[in-house]
Amino acid sequence: MRTVKRKENDEGVSAVIGTVMALMVFMFLFGMIQNQYVPIAMKDREANHMVVVESQFSQLKYGIDSLILNNGVNYSMYTPMTLGSEGMPVFASQTPGYLGLMPNHEYFNVTYTLNKTTDSGGIETTHIYSNTSGMLRLYVPNRYYVPQMYAYTSGAIILYQQNGAVMKADPNIRILNESGDLSVFMNTVRIVGTEIIKGGTDTEGVHSSLLYTYKAQSTANTTDFHDSTLKIQIDTIFWDAWIDWIKSTAASAGLRYGSDYTYSRSPDPINGNAYPSEYTVTIVLKNVKILNLSRSLVDMRLESQ
């Protein structure tokens, strides 16, 4: 019987090996891009987005302050809010943000009591009250950069992240100290509207209009001034930002803790086990002879409402 000798052919094997090697090189390069370049690039995109968000909140505050200053009750303003950051096609999706209009959060309550002596030697007491609330906030759960939240509340802009909150733009409160006699000028803002949270990556418009501004003023002369107490109570998740603010403001005005002012925080959260924890911050100013207080009501709504 005759044996047929088969001729070996390595061309097919070479083609397979070449394809496998090409795939391995591609996967290696893809892995390098995914593990090294993408995190760096996405971190920059998310960080740049937060810079844009801070600028937009600053624009919102500036616009509302301008409406209040000019008593612009017949005008409204539009502020764009960019919810999410850019992604990278194929490699990384966009990072969404969540814009919340919350009229019934962040209560800011002011109580002023002024005692003056009368000509007959008695005490005449004056009380002034102001209760405001409301917050517009944008929370962005960044995946590569630090997750952050920006909020406009009580006329201030606050940045919140996991290690605490910081005041980025102060509220419209000014304290003047004249040899221990204080003059306080403050404007509080109440936000009204329908509570809503909008999530996504698009740009959402915020419409704001001034409804009215109520003004109250109390003045005591040196001859009839007896004593006074200005108490500010804030139910807030940004308690550390408010405490840092009053400490810095008091130091700039030359106030002494204990004799001129005090501050405290409730020992327990007022919202139970909710996160972030909400506390009551109490600030007390003494010897306030002049109080110039205005309360502005701002109607706010999102473009999608």
C-alpha cells in the first residue's frame, strides 16, 4: 500500500497568530487609554464643569441682588445652569447633575429685641421678626473629581462636599462696630415656587423675579438705649459654613466672643438620620443700636416647569 505524504502549510497558522497579536496590541493600548488617560481627562472635564457651575451661581446671585437693589419688581432674570459635565465618546459617559429648587428648606429666622428707657424711667420694647427659607442647589456626583454641591440660599453661595461646606459668596449682612455699639444692615431672601428636582446633563434655565421687598428699621439713641439682642437661627445642612462666616465677620468687625456676640450649634441633627445632617445654628449679636432689615420675596422656577 502506498503512503501519501501530506505537505505542511503554515500560512493559516501565521494569519491566526498575526490577528491574535494585533488584538493583543489593540487591547493593551485600549487598556492604557481607559486606565490612565481617561481618568485624567475626565477629572479635568468634571473640574472645569464645577468652575462653570460656580460662575453660574455667581451670576444668579448678582442678578437677584441687582433686582433687590433697584426694586425691580416688574422685571425677571434668566440664569442658565449646566447640569452635567462632558464625557468622552466610547471611553466615558457624561456625568449628570441634579438641580433642585427647594422653597421649604434652609430656614433663616431673625428676631430683634430692643429695650429703650422712657422719660418716666420705664422700659419700652420693640420687636422685629423675619422668617425666610428656600434654596436652589445643584449636586454633581462626580466620578473622577470630588462630588460637590453648590447652593444659593439666604443670599449666599455655599459649596458643599464630603469634608464640609464653605461660603463662596457672603450673604448680604454687614456689621459695623462703633466702640461696642453695633449697626447691622441685612437683606434676607425668601425663595418661593414649586419644589422640583431635575436631573441630566443638559442646560436648565432658572427664571427669577422679585415680588416685593419689605423693609424694617429700628434705631436707638445713646441717651435712651438700654439693651438689645439680635438673634439669627438657621436650620441648615451647611452649619460649618455659617459658623466660619460669623467668626470671620465678627473678627473683621472687631467683635469679642461672649461680650459682643455668641454662636452655637444644636447638639443633635434636627432631621434625624437623614444625610446630609441638618443642624440649627444660633447667632446672637448684642448691643445692636441700629438694625436696617429688609426681606425680599423671590419667585423662582425652572425652565422645564
